[in-house]
Amino acid sequence: MPRPVTLFTGQWADLPFEEVCRLASGWGYDGLEIACWGDHFEVDRALAEPGYVKGRREILERHGLNVWTISNHLVGQAVCDHPIDERHKAIVPERIWGDGEAEGVRQRAAKEIADTARAAALLGVDTVVGFTGSSIWHTVAMFPPVPDEVIERGYADFAERFHPILDVFDAEGVRFAHEVHPSEIAYDYWTTVKALDAIDRRPAFGLNWDPSHFVWQDLDPVGFLLDFADRIYHVDCKDTRRRTGNGRNGRLGSHLPWGDPRRGWDFVSTGHGDVPWEDAFRALNHIAYTGPISIEWEDAGMDRLQGAPDALTFIRSLTRIEPPATSFDSAFSRH
């Protein structure tokens, strides 16, 4: 049975939830990875209003959709971040921002991520995808020189803030799937190892695999699946195209807008970039990943009403790459 294919609603939060459900259903998606912003899923209302979660479920059912995952990237970013500034004010709810005092924002964000586990349990899903933020990302250029103890403090800060959050996830029977992504505590292979070690490899903390962020860093997204097989809790499909061949376009993007051809990379519709998708799906089979395949559509050069169904057609073709019923070895063994 092919894995269900869902649409991540984060890039559609300008539309009402019911309208996104109508579109996704019409295109043939199996369900949604619901973002906790816009009016799609509001954590505070899920916990405070008795009929809220039931109402979300009824909308999904009306359109023949299911849900396996909710995502709270925007609030999660504020849990560990430094500095806290106008970028966070633009993405978190006013009740999280409050007076903007940095530590207060971090603590309210941490409480909200813990509450997201409680809301997920009420909705009947067992995985929350999100970001962690990072108190040391601003040191990534390593100049001025960064003492080892600064980096160690960054991972200790992450562990101190996330252990209480993960206690709630454990109590609710929900897992946190951290999206490995630049600007987070874990953004590549070695930082993922470091982050997992920092939280004692607790089962409540796993990974959301989004290959786009590996490709533009020149990392191997397929090898990552194999190396962290037991931690792949969710899969997001987003593609990246590199544009670094002319000697001018750099990996860091040069502070240029999304889609600007002078950037060294950009996100493109799934199936149109440099992600080795067939190898990735063979690796997902190998590690026995059976969860949803979520399409995170983000392409500044294509209309999303064309791009989202286009991406679905491509991913449907890959979900048919299923493990054989009979292994090669057993087929050729003597009986």
C-alpha cells in the first residue's frame, strides 16, 4: 500500500483552512500536514474550546482528507533563538511576542510547543514537525573566532529548553520531528549528531527529512536517511536547484530575494531540481519508513495552483517504488 501523500499547508496560510482542504482534495491529496498558523490550526483554541478540534476534523472529513502531522515551525524558531528581534515579531502570534523582551518570548514559545503536543494528541496525531531555533547560529561564520565553550553552551541551552518540552511530548505519546535546516541547532550531519547527543537521544526527539536543505549545502540527503534511519519521524518533499556555475552565485544567497536568478540556489517545484528523488525513495524503503510523504510546495517562479498538483503527480510516481514482496536472496535460494 503506497504511503499517503499530504500537502503541507504552511505556504497556503493566507487562505482559509476550508479552502485549502477543498483545493487539496480536488487535486487528489490524501491529507494535510497542517500548519499551526493562519486559521489552519490554532493551538490555544484547540486547548481552550471544546468543539474546536472536532470542527477541524469535520472539515477534513467533509473533503475526504486525513491528517497525520501538525507543524509549528514559526513558534518553535523562537524557543532557542538569539537574537530575538523583528523577524520573530513578524511570525509568532501576538500572545507569544508580548512585550518583545527576548527571554519572555523564548519561554512563551517553549510553553506553546509543549502545548502543541497536547493539541496534537487531541487531534489524534502523533507527530509534530518544527524548528528549535539556535542561540549559536549567528556564529556560523566562525569569525570573530568562536571559542569551543560558546558552542558547547549553545547545545546545553538547547537541551535545557527542550528537555521539559520533551517531557510533555512523552506524557502525550507524541513525537517532535525537528526539521534539519540552516538557522537551527541541527542544520547538517554533524550538528544533528551533536543535537541528538545533547538531549541524550531521547525517543521523543527525531527528525523531519527535507532534502532541499541538504542539496544546497552540498550534503547527501540519501546518506542522511540511512545514517539516521531510526530518527526519521516525518518526510517533507521540497526540491532545490543550484545556480552556482557562473562563479558569482554563492551558497549563502547574497541577501537576494527568493527567485532572483543571481542567487546560488532556490526552491523549485518538486521533481524539477537537484534532489535525487528515486534514490531517496529507495532509501525510505530500506529504512522501512511508512509514514506520510508531505509535499512542501515552494517555488517563487511557478504559480502554486499549477505547482501543487504537478508535484503530487511526480511524488505519486515515486510512491510506487515499493519494496518487492520477495527478496532477491530468497528468490534464488535452494529449498
